[in-house]
Amino acid sequence: MATPILGITGVRAPILAKNVVVGGGLAATSILAGLSRDPNSGKVIVIARDLPWMAKFPRHFEMGQSRKDLQLTKSQTDPYYLKQKMPTGDFMRQLVDYQTQAVAGLSEDSDALETDLRRVVRQGSQLLLSCGDGSAVLADRVFIATGVGPERTLRDSGVEFQNEVSDKRRVYGEVSTAIRSMERDAEYWKNKIVAVYGGGPTASWAVEIAMNYAIRDLIWISKDGFGAANPFGRNSETLAMTTGRQITAILRRLRYLGNDDTPPLHGGLELTLEEHGKEELREADIVISATGSNPLAPTGVKTVLGDLYRELAPYRGKQGGVFAALEDRSLYVVSSALTKEFSSKIEAYTFPVLNPENRVIAGIKATDLSARAAVDAAMSKHS
């Protein structure tokens, strides 16, 4: 694969490509591996700005599935070893190796753009892609292998902010999202009261990571209870350890306490919770939104695809992987980029893993199956 283009800002003439893969995680890598095996794949452009979400977890953090479920190659056979949970660092190392192998067979003129995708529209029989850095790509075929969209903030989750603070205070990260909070060091968490808002697996991960640090206390808030936080029993330990810290309530309002520039030593946020029609106040130092992704954000899949999104239909591959595609198979959407509009049709296929937060496909095995099904269908269609 050629050296990535980094200085492409300002180029207006579209880059021509036969295939475009959007995303930098496992699903995108599985698609690249399939294209690498296809002698007719032609020039491939990869569009990916961010590292995979798991790259932002602490390297020692154990992912929710076993080494057996998460290994990308069958390099280990020891049963005891395979039963252990895989640390994030180990998974990222094997993903990098997998990515290196995946691009090895691509054409020499293939390339990568370190930016995000903002819009996809038809242009004749092709698709025109507009990117966040001003570049454009004209492609015969596009694979969307990102998530549904960026994380949903507290505001997106319906929480009313009763006051505002200066940019100087915002750098303290008192109000954050799950993945963003995982980028913080130990000092960020030390001796803090942490509130996590959300009832799904992502919220459980945020809670688990917070408890790894020397926090002072924890409040876990979910408007719909905590059953969705434990798919296949993967987070049972976290739920058991936080039984006395779980509150089924709606987070209605947030108020910053103290001055505009710096938070007080303790209790810089006042939270208004509503439970069974009654409101109560709680104080916290950090509030983390873990309520899922926002497909309507500027880089969310529904916004990016616009009218094309409504033309997508779900398909099932021979191995059970589910993807969505346009009728002419010029556009494929795989894995966690599929939103809840597809949930009923996906469930009809008894697809193995659904994320209760957004009703989207989740899980490493499901991600790989979805991507493989899409690229196999594409190769079959255009062979």
C-alpha cells in the first residue's frame, strides 16, 4: 500500500478510486483483507481519521470477551489461555498485525486519507464522497465500516444545562463522554465523585474503568435500568460491585457550581435526577455520558448518507453476517454502522449479537461476519 497522503487539504478535483473503505477498525480491516485477495479490486482509498475505539482504553483493561472469541488468527490452542479475557493492548497488537497483512495485496496506487467522511451522493453510476478536510473521492463502490456516529453527549441525551462556564473551566473535563474519559490519566479520576449516565455495555465499561482508579465515590444512573449493561453475562462482576450505586432515574438537569474558570475542590456539579416523578439533587465532580451514539451528528451515518440511507436494504451472508446495501450494490454498510431502523429485520435473521443501547450490531465476531459478508457479496456481484 502506498504512503498515506497527509497534505491533501485544499485539493478540489476528486480522487478516482474503484473501492473506498471508510473506517479504521476491525470491520474495515476485514473488508481490506477481502479486497486484497481480489485481483480486480483496483485502486482502494481508505478514509479514517480516528483510531479504533478500543485503542483509547487503558492497555491493561480486559475486554468483555475471551481470547478465543477475540483472536484474529488461530495462533493459540491452549484451552486455559483461550478462556482468559483479552487485554486491550493485546487486541490492538494483533489488530495492527492483521491490518498490515490486509493491505499487503492492494494495488500500488491505493492510499489513505486521514480525515472523516461528511457526505455521500450519487454522481451518475458512481458515488461522490466529500471529506472533512475538503478532499473528495469519486468511487465505483463504497464500504461504510465505521460506527453509527460519534458519542451522544449529555445535551444530545436530553439533559438541560442550567448554566455555562468559560473555556478555561471546560478543559477540566467535568462533563465528558465514555470514550473521551478513557483517554484521561489517573489524576483526572483521583478522589472524584464520578457519575455515569447510561444503562448499556458502554456505561458498564466506563464504570469499570473509573473503579480502576482512586475515585471517591460512584453514581451509576440509567433511566431504563441496568439489564442491558450485561450482554451474555460479560459485565456481571461490575454490576455486582455497584449494586448500591445504581439509580434508575432520568438525569434532567446539570448545574455547574463554583466560579466560571475553575471547578471547586469537590462537588463541582449539581445533578437533578427524576425518579418516579420525584426529583432529587446529587453532587458529582465528573459526569460521563454513556448513552450510545448519535447517527444524526455531522459525521453520523444517517447524516453522511442523506437520502441514500433510506434506500438501504438488509442482507444476510452465507455465514450469518448481516449488512445493508443499495440495490445496485455500489454502497455497503456493515457492522455497528447499522442503526435501529434495521433492528427488526436483523432480528428476523436471529443475528447473534445486538447492542441494546442503540439496537446496532456489536461484538467482534459479529463485526467480522458482517464485514466478510459484505465484501464477499461485492466480489460476487462485480466478478
